[in-house]
Amino acid sequence: MPPLELQPGSPAMRLNRLEPDELRRRLALFLDIDGTLIDLAATPQSVVVPDTLMIVLRTLELQLDGALALVTGRSLTDVDRLFSTHRFVVGAQHGGEMRGPARQPRQELIFVAALNRLRPRVETILPSWKGLLLEDKGRSIAIHYRQNPGVAYELKTTLHRLIATEADALELLEGKFVFEIKPKNFDKGDVVRALMMVAPFKERVPIFIGDDETDRAGMAASRAHSGCAIRVGDKRDLLADGFLPSPAATRAWLRELSIRFDRGVTAAQ
Ligand SMILES: [Mg+2]
């Protein structure tokens, strides 16, 4: 295998000892895109996806029975533009926008859908008090109560109760004479946790590969699922079980993994 330096005692060492076919049936891959799979470019729009990477990812996805996900800050549309010949499982916008495995499609922004469900319910509670003003900002809803400050506690309690049904996606922010229902901050850990609950990821051992601060939530979530974390580039990351020096090394490592699975499958036949 190409240069993957593992920390002593890492769960990745245990994975390394598995027979290829056993590893193939046990592993789930979570892969950041920019700086991990592909080299950074002057602008996010000018990155290039090598054809060989597309083939390796598609092959690995088949070998892992679908347990491969791209996890990125990019939008889903942007990911599909980059990887135009195949629709992968994607945690886009740090998990705010997800496309799950084939039988569990979730193609809309999670928080937009939640806000749309909640909006009519918020509107029905407004007449309960005088002087409330609803400001719909599209991606958040503000309820101003400056005209009637005495309602603060009761209003807050009611809004908390409403929001509880959408707590995965929305949160309540308190301002001066205003409550705001806004999208929860998602991170890449939310993507790992969400996908590890469903087939074909469920019951597998996740490996998260990333290069950036925003990947660390995904790396931590992967470790929390008895998996491991690989950092591309920065060797000082204490969360990482292993390191790859560059996106080119990640691509080479994934290619070797795929070849190893292929040989393992052939050997078993
Ligand atoms: Mg990155």
C-alpha cells in the first residue's frame, strides 16, 4: 500500500490485519473532496477531477456495496457538476443538504424542509398574544415582541415546544425582544452519524479522510463509531489515526485498496 502512516494502537491497524474480503464487507468510506481527493485550485470552480479518480470511487462504491460517501462544504449541485457521470451518496453543505443511499433519498436542504413544516404552526400561535410581529427571512423566521415584552417567557416556552419536533435541523436564537428560528449549525459529524444509522453504512467500520479543520467533526464522529480518521497533510492532528501526505497519495491509496479488494474477491472465488 502507498504511504499511510498509522499511529501505534490505532483501530486502523486492526483493519489492516483483516483479509481483503472481510475488510471489504466491514468498511465504510467517508471522503472529503477538496484538498483530500482533489488538489486545491485558485478557485473552487477551477478544480479538476481526474478521470481515474472517478473510476476508483465508482469501483470502491460497488465493492463496498454502496458504503461510500462524499462529505463536503460544497452544495449538492456543485458536487454533481464535479462528479458528473455518477450520483454518489453525498453530505453536502456540511450536512445541511444530504443525498442518502438509493432507497433513502433526501435531496432537499434539511433545514429548509423543516422550516417549511414549522412555518404554518408558528403562524397559528401568533394570534395568542397581542403585538407580535413575524418576519419571514426565507431561511429563518423572526418573531418580534417589542410591542408586548410581557409575553417573553410564555412565547419562548411555546416556541421551544414547537421547535422540539424539528430539533435535528432548527434551533431557537434569543435576541433583544426577538426570537429567531434558524438553521442549526451542521457539521460533517452530522453526516457520519446520519449515514451510520442506515444501510449499507450501518454496522460497518467508518474511515473518514479529510484535510481541514471542518473535517475534524467528521473524524471525531468516525472514531466515536469505532472507526478511524485519516488526515491529509497536517501531521500534527491528534485526532488522526493515520496520515496521507497529499490528495495524490489519497487517490493512490484508494486505488490500492480497490485493487486489494479485487484480488481478495478473485482469490475467494
Ligand atoms: Mg477539504
